[in-house]
Amino acid sequence: MQVLCVGLSRSGTESLAKALDILGYTTYHGWDLLLEEPTRSQGWKRLVEKKYYGTPDGEITAADFDPLLGHATATIEKVAYFFAPELIAAYPDAKVVLNQRSDLDKWSRSMERTVVPVTGSYLFYLASWFDARTFWSYHFNFRWFLALFYRNPGDDLGSSILKRGKWVYRDHCNMVRGQVPPERLLEWTVEDGWEPLCKFLGKEIPGQPFPNVNAAGTEFNTKAAEVTNMGLWSAARNFLTTATMLKSSEAEMH
């Protein structure tokens, strides 16, 4: 592991992930948590349990992360910010990028347009009861990952993000600044582009413009639809199978 990008979702993560790919890193993105084959959600759930409900010190080491992240040289988005303290300690030679939005109000509005509607998707929720992969995608991410990160005490997750999101964002950034020595940390925004990022990582500046993707949330919406649709056919098939079996059982009883 060489680079840890620990900024929150909707903080230039798609553009930064694309930039890291161009620079030659193998990047584990938050979407990989939902879309990778085979899914590693159960392994990540065990680490969430260890962090919040496990050993007294909650220590998670590289030996815990490597089976899930060992194929990657950089990680960004959900896993990176959720486990930021543990990842920073587990990989002491990795450089840390705190990718941020320059305007916190714009970040909150961006979350309201993209992430919040998905947390309230009834279609996603219903499909989760009839397809195992969708179950893990929905319940693990919305009942564990995001719920715990946004200090959601049984409240509606979307409301929690909107009510507590900005102070969680500030608290997270201050935690990273307090844990990482200045020489190991780069605070960065998409507007900064290639130069500070490449200088920090010791890379040549590529001969192409810095990636500018997902600024309006279009990439997010496309990926969210992909996650939802991925299990819909399977869920529909399993639902029809269940309904048929129940109908047959009812007929036999009569």
C-alpha cells in the first residue's frame, strides 16, 4: 500500500481515483466494495465489528487489511475514510492524501443530490430481501458503514447525513491532521490538479489534463444504478420462486 486517500465521498474521489490509475497505481475505490467479484463485504463487516465491537483496543493491523486490500497499491473513498486511523497506522510508509471540498456547503448539497436519495431507495431495499449480494450491498453499507460513520443513532440515514454531515466532515479532517505528520500528508482539492499531487507522490506530471469526472454526480448516479440493477433480476426471479412455492404449499394444505 503506497497511497491512502482518506477524504469523504463527493470530495473529488472519482477524479482522484482516475488520476491515480493514470499514475500507475492499482486503486481500490469505494465502488469496488459493491461491485467487485467476488464481493468482500463479509470480510469488511468483520473488520467493522472488530473496530466497534471487538478487542478492547480495537486494533486492526496490516494482517487484517491485506486479504482485502493486498491487490491494491492505493485506496480511496468509503473504505479509506472509514478505516483512516487504522490504515494510517497499519501502513506507516504509505503517503496520505486528504482530498477535500473547498466549500463545505457545496459538499453537503452534493451529498443531498447523490448519496442521500440512494439511502432511501425502496427498490434497493426490497431487492435486498430476495438477493444475497444486494442484501450485503444495502444492509452492510447503509446499516453499518455509513450509519456508524455518520453517527446515526437509529435515525433515518439520509437525515443523519444532512444533519451531522458537515461536523462529521470537519471532525474527520481534524483527526487526520492530528494523526499524520506534515511530511506524510497532502491536503488537496480537485482544483489543485496534477502539480502538488505528483510532487507529493514523486511522479512525473502526465501529458494530459487532470481528470474531471463526476462533478455533477452523473458518474455516481450511473454506478448507483448499476449496483441496484445488478441484483434486480436475481431478486425478481427469487421472489417469483418464493411466491410460487408459497402458492403451491397453500394449495396442498387445502
